[in-house]
Amino acid sequence: MTDRPRTLQQLRESGWTARSVKDEVRANFLKAIKANAPLFPGIVGYDSTVLPEISLALLAGHDILFLGEKGQAKSRLMRSLVRFLDEEIPYLEYPGLQVHENPYQPITSPGKRLVAETPASEVPIGWWRREDRYAERLAPGTKFADVLGEIDPSKLVAGVSLSAEEAISFGLIPRMHRGIFAMNEIPELDELVQVGLFNILEERDVQIRGYPIKFDLDVLLLFSANPSTYNRSGKVIPQLKDRIGSLIQTHYPLDRALGIDIMEQQSNVDLGGEYPVLVPPFMKEIIEQISLCARKSRLVDQQSGVSARFSMANYRTMVASARHRGVRLDEKPAVPRISDLAHLPTSSLGKLELDMMGSQQMTEKQVLEAIIAEAIGIVFNEYVEKSGLEAIVSVFNKGVRVEVGDMLPSEHYAERLKRAPAAWAKAFEVNPDENLAVRASCLEFVLAGLYATDRISRSQKHGRMTYEIR
């Protein structure tokens, strides 16, 4: 901004006052509360559990550890705290700067010399934007030099003394002085780096190759970890654990409806456009129920967890399959069917880790198919009225065979629907309308539900399925 002070003298005359990053976050957080502004926009499902704990941690001025399984929005929560930083803050601007220093309290030797030896009217001031004051690192493969610093050989060649502060090239944490630094999966961090973090948390200083730099580092530190590794003895040094101010436990959605809300919001799928897609409620419920079943399955390694990204990816695949059919067959809107779920292995298998003991040599695809069948059965039983089931099954007792497939036109199902039993209307809360694509999706739901509850059989060949009673 052009009206910002550009020299130290102008900054002093402007009345700007310095405050620590934690005081800054606390003040802006309180201002947001008083203004009744949304504190964590886009975060769903944590209103009564996680978010109140984060609020207290920020007000307490704590460094924070987010503890939870994968796909529980830990990184998203850490990044959301950036909004509580000031829009811009001033810093000393000079050639070769590594640290955005408080103009009133510089911490590096070059910064201190600049303020001490230069008239205030000539000390240049720059402005550091909010979005640039956040840095994040994934722990695996991270070295000491990455986050803390290292001796720079090029500076030694240039004649800088090994014992001089100027010989050091700083890592991410010193460079985030007056900002926020986040470390993901801290149990995977090398022990030497953990010791360095302990020094920062305890003394706010940095030691590089035995050369102690007594910095008064001003940084809000955030960490994330999976409980299965964080709680394992020896993965995180006790001294580091002890000095993290707040531990906040995240979790998966507490109910299916909440999971669907998150899935729809985060998957960011446009259902409109030239080839729109209409997703029936039961198809959304099945997609989320697949994740719920996977999180409880003995066939899946529960220590690894089943991420919310599992639902999002499967939802996108289901919609994509329906839209592909809509384009090829010129159906508008395209409506997802159970047969579209045949493509879920492409978006699922990389996100599931099998329990080698519980899976009993089943392949990943077989495990996924079993989980999908269980999910369909659960949703089906919630919709069906038991009294109407026999009338529906009786159609198959007469030798009816129904073929379904993700690329079959909706008209293919119309003839079968004409002979649907009278029980159809009362057997399901989902009442198919006159749209053939919606009716086709409902019919596949019925068939898959009957199969999942062992009332009819199913065979598969060349990408198509046939339901019948054998």
C-alpha cells in the first residue's frame, strides 16, 4: 500500500506499536469474536468439539499439536489460523535479509547494525503480507538445515568467519520469525531436528553446528501427528511433548449426514453445466456409508485410518461416471447408479491399507467390494419397509432377470419398471419420479439392496451385472 510508512522515522511517527505474533493472533481472534464474525469458515463438524479447544489455545498463547488420523482436516485447521494475523506488518528492509525483523527490536547482527548506524529517516521499511507469514513442512525427509539452518559454504569462501552469524543460512523456522510455522507428522521427524525444536520451544534460540545464536525468536509453532505413531514410545522425545502448550484431538464426522456435508463441500464438484448431474440422496448416503464401514472393518488397518478424502474421491468418481454416461448417451440430467460404483477401485484402493491378519489373504479389490456391499445393505435397510420386500422379490421368483450397467441407457430400465410390483410405492421412501434416469437409479438401488441382503443373486460379465433368483 502506498500510504504505508517507508522509513523507520515514518513508522515511529505513525504510532505503530509492536506486539508478538501470539499477542497479534489473540487480539485479532478476540476482535473477530466481538464482531460475531465466522471464526473458522469452511470447517464442518467440529463446532462443539475441536473448535472450542482451538479457541482456548489461541487465547492462552500456546503452541498447538493437532492429533488425529489422516483426513481429519489437521492441515486445514493449521492453515486457517493465518486469518488471525494482521494484514501486513513492517520489517527492516536491507540487501541479503533472511529474517523479517521487527524494526524496533531487530534480532540479527545486520539488522542491529542497520538501526544503530543509520539515521532513522534512512532506515528502509518493507511490509510483510499475512499470506506470506505461514510456512508448512512435512516431517519425513526433513533435515536440520531445512527447518533450522546450516553453515553456508559460499559465505565462507567470500571471507566470512565460521564463527560469525553471517556465515549461517537460516532454515524455515528462523525465517518465519514473527509468523506461523507448521510441521506435519512430527513423529517422523529426525531426533536431531526434534532436539532443535525443543530448544526453540524452551529457549527460543537456535544452535547450528555448535554455534549458538541467541535469537529471541517470535513464532507460533503448530504440529500434527497420527495417534498411532505419536503415542508410540520413542517416536517423539518426551521433552518436546512436554513443551507443546495444547494438544487438540481431531476426529472423523460423528454422523453420516455431517460426513455428507463435508464430502459435498470439499469435493468441489460442479453438478451443473452443459451435462448436469442429479445425485439421489441414497447415492450420497452410500458413498459416505462406504467410508463409515471401512472405518469399522476388521479387514482394514484402523491405525492407518480412512481419510475423509476417501469419500471425496469416491464421490467425484461416481459423478464422473454418471456424467460420462450422460455425454455418451445424451441424457440430461445424468443420474448416478449403483453400477457407477464399479469404478470406485480407481479412487479407493490407494487410500485403504489392509489389516494383513484380518483380511485373510483377500485382495484390496475384494475387501473394497465387501465394504461396498455392506454399505449398500445398510442404506437399503434404512429405506425399505420389511412388509414390501416379499412382493418385490416375488417378481424374481417368476423368472425375471434384470441386466444393469453403467453405460446402459435409462430407457433400458423402463420396460422392467412397468412390471414393478405395487409394493414399490410403499416399500421405499425414495419414490422414483417420471425422469427415466432417476427411475433407473432407483431400480439399481433396489436390486443392489436385495443382493446385499441375500435375497437375490448377481452375476457379472463384460462390465454388466445380471440380477436373478437361482
